[in-house]
Amino acid sequence: MLTVIIIVLLALIFFTYVAIPLIFPGQSDRLPDSRDPIKQDLEEERDALFRAIKELDARNDLAQTRRDQLRARYEAKAAKVLRALDERQLELKENVPSRPTQRKRFPYVTLSFLSLMVIMAALMPSYVLPRMNGGTVTTFFEGDIEQAKALKSLERAANKNPNEDNLMALADAYWQLNDVAQAEATYLRMTSELNPVPALAYSRLGYLKLQNDNDIPGALTYFEQAQEADPSDLDTLYTLSEIYFSQARPDDAVKTLETYLSLPAGADDEEVKTRLELFKQVAPVLNAATQDPTQETLAALADTYWQVGERERAADIYIQLLSNFDAHNGLAYSRIGQVLFFSGRNVQAIDMLERAMAIDDANLDTLLFLGNAYFSSDRLEEAISTWEHYVEVAGGEEAAGRVPGLIENAKARLAGAPTDSTVVEVSGESLFAANCAACHGLAGQGGIGPTLIANSRAANEANVRNLIQYGRGLMPGFIASLSEEQIDILVDFVVNNLAQGQTSERP
């Protein structure tokens, strides 16, 4: 049946090729080149492809291998479009009746070739277009082309009518495409051309300073301007309080959160109430250390930061203690090592934790995390030895919590047997620290992003997975930078540990 269809199609081609020129010998396309619809479509597709290729250089959220794959596909598609465009231009040029049409020769060669194809199709039916089982076709990513067209449409709208809505939509689109320079330029354009300046433009500039430049003073200026433009914006107030706190201005942080809670929309926010209590707890200790930075006041500040979950800030203070006062502070080495481990920096973590163990080999936190770091570095014998010492110091297996399970898991891996997921919390902690802690805090206690500890919204697995993969608002997606297995581990850690109010600091 398939062969019959092919023969019929070839016969139609044969007839069309012979009959049309004889019936309409002088036919030509009357449209000029610039108005030819096929040519216009090809030119638009070419421009969109070139834009997509150019924008790949700014896609820092994609791995280099992924960008290379996309670039190869775009360039292959662009080459096809350019060839089609050249062929169309040649057709248009040939069809322009610049001189009397000459008598065409009868196409003996072409017709002979078509006749041969018909005969071969009839004589060899079993070899004409066999079905490809399981075959796949590589398709072009139309979404990127549509995205480029949408961006061009937003640019036209903003240039034609530069009002708040059009400029904000354009700037946000640039940001979503990771074109930070254009996004910042457009937000700045809003601050210079619009009156009054929308508070959202200032806050967007503040977030850009935080996320891309790590320019905290610059971000602080923009968020203060955002608060002045809209004193009731809760997101601005919360972020501003965190910046004040990071800049050792706890009194301003407390005042800002009190303003937040005084507003009707923020009065019942339990997360902010908890954060305010933390600020109030830290404020007197921080003020004392700022006014008189002695060994005692700095140690008290570091310990307070650690107790309330501000681990990175605690580590910074512990480094000051080691550098300026006591180079043999085992607790400082241990806690710095734990923060390094959470951040995925195993080599440095092992160095700090080994120093801590040399000073105090009975500190359970040091032993636990040194074993974790050894295990993550595939130094299994050292991990087993360290955890066995933990069990001994703790007073036996019953008092050692999950550490005996970690030992069995390490022994199984050392023997070459498949291992279970006993250490999934450790891997989850490392992934969380490397990708999420900058906004949500090292222990999930919150920061620029909301707290995740005992948060019912963070207990919804589908919601958490969607957020981690694709992002939302100012939170980026990680589907291009994390593997499926890593996303699974991270989702499990957030849903089953942080959202349940658990951490794995201690077994």
C-alpha cells in the first residue's frame, strides 16, 4: 500500500512539473522581495535564532555543556534558515520579468530521473521507505524562539509607551532571561523617567545588588528608597531588616520588623515574630561586641549567633577569635569546619575539623562532622574510625543515635556492596547549604527568603519540587544546575527534615 502511495505522489509531481509551465508559461511572483511573505517569515525566524544564540552567552544558570548543545542546535537551525532564505531570494530574482521570457528547453534530464524513480518504486516495493521502529526525531526548541519574539514585543511596547507597566514588564523579562545589565538599566530608566518612582523599581534594583554584585551597602540604599516610596510594602520591610541585621545594626532591624508587625497585613505573621525575637536576643550582645570587641564579647556574640541558627555569621566571628585572640580554640575550629562542610567545601572542612579534634577529641559535633566529611570525600576507613570513636565517647551504640547506621553504611560501601540512604540527610544538608542557604539561612531559619523550619508550606512535596526546579518570583530554578537525583535529595531534606522542624546537627 505504501508503494502505491509513493507511485501516485511521484506521478503527481511528474504531471505538475510538466503541466504547470506549459499552461502558465509567463507566471511569476508579482510581490517585490521586501513584501514576499515567505521571505519575511524566514527573516523573522533568522533574527529570532540569532537573538537566541546571542543570549546563550548570558545564560549563566545553564551548564556549559548544556549551552554548547543548545548553541549547536540553534546554529544548525540557523544554517537551514539561511539556505532557505538564499534560495527564496534567488527564486524571486529569477521570477522578475526583466526581459522577455525565453523559450525553455524541454526538461529531458529531470523527467527521465522522475520516470526512473517511479519505475524503481514499482519494481522494489519492499525497499521503499521502510518503517523505522523506535525512531526519534530531534526537534528545535521553539520555546526559546517564542521567548525571543515576546521580548522583542515588550521592547517595542516600552519604546512606544514608556509607562510603569511596560517598563516593569520589560525589565522583569530581562531579569528572567538572566540579562542582568539590561534589567538594571531598565529599572534605572524607571527611576529617572517616572514620577513618582514606583517602589518596586527600587526594590528590584536592591535585589540585583544583593544577588549579582553582593553589594550590601548599595542594596541598602535602594531598599531604603523603596520603603520611602511605599512604607507599607512587607517584602521591602522584611528584606531591609535582614540587611540592617547583617550590617550590625540590630536596633534598626528590630525597629523595621516592629513596623512590619504594626501593619494590618503583617500583624499575624508568625515567622516575622520569631525573627523579631531573635533580633532582640542578639541585639545587646551584638551592641556590646561592636562597642568593645574583646575576646569575651566576641566569643559571646559567636556563641549567640550559633545558638539562634546564624551559622555563617558565627563562623565569621570565630575566625576573628582565632586570628586575633586564641589560635587554639577547638570550638571555633569545629564550628568553622561544620559551616565549611555544609557549604560543600570538604577539603577545608576536614582541615578545620582535624585541628579541632587534635585540641579536643571528645567533642561529639567534631567527631560526627569529621566522619561526615571523610565519608563525602570517599575516605571510608577514616570515616569509620572517626564514627567508632564517636560511639565510644557517647557511651555506646544506644546513646550514639544514628551513628552506628552510618558506620554500617560506610562498611558496606567499603566492601563494594550497594549502600542505603542512611546519609541522605548529610547530602541534603550539603546541597541545601550550597544552593539555598544564602537566602533561607544555613539551618533553614530564614533570611532574605522565608524560614523553612516547621513551615507547613515547605512540607508539600509537589510544591517544593516545583519551586526547586523552576523557581518563582525572585527565586531561581535549579533544573539546569542540579541533577534529578540531587533534586530528589534536596526535596527530601526540605520536606522531611526542615519542614518537620528537624536538623541533623546531632544524631
